Amino acid sequence: MTGSTRLFYQYSGTHSLLIGLLPFFLPALMWLKGQSLSQISSFIAVNGIGYLLTLYYWDRIRIRFGWNWLLVATLILELALVGSIVLDQDFTAINLIALLNGAYGCFFWMAQRTLFAHCTNSSDTGVKFGNFQIVVMVLLKTGILVGGYLWEKWGASSVFLVTVCIVVPAITYYSRVSLPESLMATAPAPITLNSIAGFRDSSNSRVIFLIDGFFLFAESYFWVITLYIISGENLVTLGVLVVSLSIVLAVLFYLIKNRLDKIRAQQAYVIGVLGYVLSWLLRGAVETGENQYWVYPLIVFIAFLTALFRLVFNKRFFDLAAKADNHRYIVLKSYYSQLGVAVLFAITALALLEVTEPLMALKTFYWVLAPLALIYLFYRLPPKCSSRHYLDR
């Protein structure tokens, strides 16, 4: 394992565990404290603004202070986010929490995507992304189980204490670790505002980036709220449900892995997108009432379709990034996706302002997203790449 690969897995593993402890539960906690769908949408929009504002400076801090400082700053922001949630459990300072969440998300995702792109090439993105998912699954789900149990059993302060016990040694490690020479030698210039505004390519990346953040937050906030309701509004039960889903998904992907390897890139991508469309239709069909035992196999199927789509989509993204300018492509995606988050969720907040039946509103929201997901079909590979197998070896 190369130094870049080792650093990527260490970094991803550390933050997967930390996210599972508390940030994963943020949408469920907001719902528990009586936040409406409109307020949660506003929170997500402000989160996008926080990410955008932070991104401009992240790209310049990277040049001035270097990667060790960036990795340490990410941990400090995560601790500040968790601390703000613990201190303000009624979300009276919800916009501050949203801005911190956006700032942490910026530092975390930008570093993770850059490190991943740095340790891969166009011939192994599928394999390495699959391995990455395994690391994330194990540590994120461990964090979810521990975080849910601690919150229900001993309260928020116990979650914060465990977070501190992980963050402090991690800060010490990342402040001193010797980074790979290849990473230190690679310091692309920051992206200018003119370059952002003038971005175009033949893959329709700009349109895809604008909607992708919207879909990601719909998955990680609104769908988590639905799962929380199905779990009887209990954080431990939600954690067990999510972990159980991951185990079943791991088995399913293992069983179909050899078939996936034989599917060509474009075929796999189209199948993944159409499955993703179906997943949103099925989300709208999920019932949240009691004794709906048939809903659990449906949730497993929805999770499988979503995971399959994310696998093919991320492979396409990193393949295109490798053929362009990795840093520029990754940063541009973040600018456009967070702009989409800020604008689209602000519109969603207005649309949900007068909602009196939130559960029905969630169903309607999922059904609206289903046809919108077809836009992903316009994310094209260059012609010479279209015949590659989905998981290149």
C-alpha cells in the first residue's frame, strides 16, 4: 500500500467513525426537537452557503499552510460542530450549526476527494472505491451504533466525550505525520471565480454537479428522517436498522460482484441511474405505520439501488477527473453542487412552508425527485472511454 493510499484510508476511517457518532443523527435529532421540513430544508440551504464560503478559503489555505494543517483543521471543525450540537440541543442557534456543518463538510469532503484522486488512476477507481466503501461501512456503522447507544443511554455529553477522545490523538497524529512526497509536491493553483463561472465540458458536468448535492442531502437528511420514523423515533433502533442494511448490502454486492465486472461502463451506468429513479419511487411507497413488516425488504432494495448508483456515479466522476485536471474538476464540483444545495433547498423550504401533513409531504418530495434523477443520464463519458468494463482491473 502506497503512502497516499494509506493516508487516504486513515483519514476516511477516522472521519467515518466520528461522523457516525453524532453528525449522522443530526436530521433525526432536528426532527425529534420539532423542526419542520421547511426548517430542515432551510438548515440544509444555509449548510450549502457555509460550504461555499469556506471552499474559497480552503483552496487558498491549502497553498499557504499545507496539508498537515488542513487535516488538523478538519478535526477541529468536527469537534466544534459536535460541541455546538451538544450545547444547543434545542437548535436555537440553528444557523450557526448549519454554517459549522457546511464548513466541516467542505474541509472533510475536499480533502477526502483530493486524497482519493491522488491515490488512484483511471484503471483502478472502481476497485479502490469499492474498498473505500468497505472501510466507510465498517467504521461509520460502528460509530452509528456507539453514538446512538451513548445518546439514548447517557446523553449528549457522553457522545462529546468519546468524540474528544478520538479527535485529540488524531490531531496529534496528523500534525506530525510525514505526508507522501507526491502529495506535497502537487499544489495546483486555487480556482478563480472567473474559471468557475466559465466552466463547461462535453460531459454536462455543470448540470450534474448542480443537482447532485441536492440528491445527496435528500438521501442523508429526508430519507434518514423517514428511517427514523420507521424505527419508532429511537436512535438505537435507527442505528441497528442502518447497520443491518449495510450487512445485507455487503452480502448482495459480494454475490453480484463477478457480474458487475463483466458489465461495460455505459451499460452499468444506465442501469445504476434507472435503479436510482426506481429507488425514489419506492421511497414514496414506503409506509411508516406500525406492523408494516413488508417495508424492511423494501428498504433493503432501496438501499441496494442507491448504493449501486453511487458506485457507478463516483467511478464516472473520478474517471472524468483523472482525464481532466483532478484538482480543478473536484473543486468545481463542490462549488456547483453546493450552489445547487443552497438554491434548491431554499426553494424547497418555501414550498414546504405551509405543510400540515409532513409524512405525505415526504412521499410527494420523493416522487418529484424520481423523474428529476433521469438528468444523471446526461453525464457522459468521452467516446473512447465508453467501452471500458465497469470495474477496470
